[in-house]
Amino acid sequence: MFINGQWVLSSSEKTRDIINPATGEIIAVVTEGKDNDAILAIESAKAAFKDDSVWRNMSAEERGALLYRIADLIEENIDEMARTESINTGKLFRETRYDDVYAAVGAFRYYGGIATSLQGHTANHSKDLLAMTIREPIGICSIIVPWNYPLGTAAASIAPALAAGNTIIVKPASLTPLTTIMLFEIFEEAGLPEGVANLVLGSGSNIGKELIANKNVNKIVFTGSTKTGMDIIRDSSSSLKKLALELGGKSPVIVFDDSDIDVVADNVMFGIFLSQGQLCVAGSRLLVQEDIYHKFVENLVKRVGSIKVGMPFDENAEFGPLISKEHMHYVLNYIEAGIKEGAKLAVGGKRITDGDFGNGYFVEPTVFIDCKNHMRIVQEEIFGPVLTVQSFSTEEEAINMANDTIYGLAGAVFTKDIEKALRVCKSVKSGILWVNTYLEAGSSLPVTPYKQSGIGVVGGVQGLEEFTVLKQINMSLNPKKTNWFSE
């Protein structure tokens, strides 16, 4: 762990084995922290946030330059970090390199570039009163990182938190801490002042609870399941904290009958089978207009059946393993539930045990067709390579089906009719929507989840402002008595 500028072991002396999901082999051993380690990290961040600290007296330009330096160092080590990410997560090397690690580079460059953009306003209430607002850093931020995109997701929160002048404690997922450890080596090399960024390792049930409940923590950032997000809201309620929670999703992809079937099928596969479906915005619910339903399904099933499953460093591979043995069984249980509920299993649905695959956690790309909205596989987040397909007749029916879940994270519309696309986008309750594409996005625009998919703003200048407090100052230019009370 990295606390107050020093690399330290846990006071518990416990360790955790880190497993390669593709082979089942132990690839690393890391220290396993407990609550008193979290307390030390919080105290370190608190000291670094004092008014007279080096960090608090850095200008926004200096903080921005540090973030640029971090981005450069990540880029210099991009192949090593991507290899480590692939070994740790099981994701394909081409995905970790061009998506996860480059996403981290982009986050530090973007927020380094807009570190000086935090501004307040002035108001002319009268000629004798100058009123203004200024933005100040919120304080100590606990950043709890998921296992699916460890480096990219960490950077998306760390970069704006530091750009705004906060101090941080980062806890990566217990399964995937390795690239976050490498990132903190880069922080050290870049010259981040002691105590500004702290790294703790351990389980959410132990060290994570202290990061959530501690009264000195001012903001919590968490990406993960809706259930855990609700637990965080409860456990943090002993003291008021700002929350940024990106939680579950069950994102609908609506396909109208004027769409190009081949183009849509390709985008649908990318939206659900990238990272083996282990991403919060996965397009896991496919809604196809009835006139093209059978033709589309036939095309899609044929293509899914030919997806090339392989090891992370196989250049020809298109699909890899799930993150862990436990998660593999979690996904397989949902597949079994779908069969029992009467959904038609069109392709996939089994664990892959051929040859070397049997040592890892591989599940076939899976498609259920003729699904109904009440089914668990349609309503609940599976977080794996499982696509459900339903038919609809009218635009209104498609919108109603799309909105009929507790989630509202993402979604997509495919049609040549742009007016129809905009109507549907305005009616579907999701934080981010794509039209005639999927997963294409930048970091300059913010997003807010709907319903039980989360709380808070992520991305853009507004995402940077979320790491600040807006303070109002009223200044008299002509001090005088109020004359409210008699002499």
C-alpha cells in the first residue's frame, strides 16, 4: 500500500493471492489491509489538505502540469501496464491497451488541461455590495474502484479529484489491484506531494467500510452494483458526505425496421460482448421491431456463434474469460434461470472447457431470444456475455419496454429516421444514449444516471465541479452601521 508517500505492508500481515482468470494461476501476492490502515491513509490525506500544505498552495496551473506529467508516464509504460491489466483481468490485450490504459492517459490529460477552468461568478446587487462565488476543493475523497476497468475507471475519478485540489484515498477491487499499484508508482515518480494520494488494499467489507463511514471523508466515489451502492448510502449516513455512485445497468438497444441489419448486428455484438459483457453500460437488452425480428435474429445468432474465443494475448482472439470462478458461476446460474423461465437459448450458454480453456473462467457468448419483460434475465443485471432479445411492434411499445426496469444508465436507438431517434432518446430514461452506434463517446461531456443506476455527475467540466464546494462571499464596499438597534 502507499500511505503518506511510503510503501507499506498491512498491519495485519495478511496477504491475498491474485489470480489470472485465463489460466487460474496465481500471478501476484498483495498485502491485505484492515480498518486501521484505512485510518492511517485518511489521516495522511487530512494532513496533506491543511491550508498551509504544499498541495493546498499549488496553483491550478501547477496541478494541471502534474496531471500532464502523470499522463506522459502512463503512456511511456503503456505496454507494460496493458499486459499487467490483461493478465489480471483476463481481458484481451488489444482491449486493455487501446481502451483501458489509453482511457487513463486521456483522463489525466483532459483534467490536467481544464484544471484552471474552475470559476465562480459575481453579482451586482447594489453599488455598495460585491457578491461573488468561488469554488474550493471539497476535501478528502474515498475512491473505490471496480474490477472490470481498473485503471480507466480509477483515472476517471482520480484525475478530476486531483485537478480540483483534493486529497484522495484509492481502494482498487480486491481481484484487480495490480495496475492501480503501478499507477501509484507513477504518482511517486511524477512528484505528487506526500499524503495527497494514498493507496489501500483489502476487502470492501473491512477496509472499505472505514473509507465510507469515517467522518473525515468528504466525498465517496464508487462504481459497482446497485446493492453495494445502497449499502454505501446507508453506511455513510452517520456524517453527511457527497456521493458519486455509478451503479447497475440493463441497457436497452432499440432496433427499428429501417435499419441496416449487418451494421446493427455488428454494433450490438460490440455493445454486449466487449469485455465479455462485464461493463456497466453493456447493451444487454435487444429490442427488435417485429417486421425484421426473425431475419435479424438469424443473422445475429450466426455471427455470435462464430466469435473467436481465445487467450488474452492471442492476436486473433475476440473474446476472453470472465473475471473469476465465482463470477463465472454467477453468470451460469443466470443462464440456467433463463432456460427455466422459458426463454429460448439460441446460441452459447455453457462453460468452455476445451483444452487450456478448462483452467480458466470462460463462458460462451450467449443469446436468448423470444424473451419476456418479466423474466429475471431481462430485468436483472447479469454483468456477463448474455444478451436477451425481444420483439416490439410500435415506437410507443419499444419505449415502454425500454423503460420497464429499475435501471437507467445507457441505451441505443438504430434507425434512419433521425426525428424518430430523437423522440425515442427523449423518452427513454437513461443517462447516456447512442444513435446508430454504441460505446462511442468522449470525456468532455457529462452524464447523470437515471433511477437506480446511480447518483452524481461524471465527466466534463461539470464532473470537475462535482469535486468542489461552491462558496458565496458578500463584500461591502462602503462599511456602515445597520442602525437596526438603538444606541
